[in-house]
Amino acid sequence: MNAEFEYTVMQHRAHELRQQAAEHRRAREAARAARPERRHRSIFARMRAA
């Protein structure tokens, strides 16, 4: 392969990796937003809420 073609392939692969990273980041943010906010309530907080 010549150097210019290798560089073009490398750029394309880097672009794909950046897109995948952005998708993964969006998926993690969506999953984090879907979690209930009261994950670690103390026993006292649960008794007070009941």
C-alpha cells in the first residue's frame, strides 16, 4: 500500500472509532438518566418516607 492510501484508511478508521465512542457515550448517558435517583437510601430515610 502506498502511504497516502494508508493515511486515508487510518483517517476513516479514526472517524469510525469517534462515532462509536459518541454512540456509546450517548447510550451510557441515557441509561444513567433512566436509573432511579434513590439508589442508596438509608434505612432511616426509607422509614421516614413510609
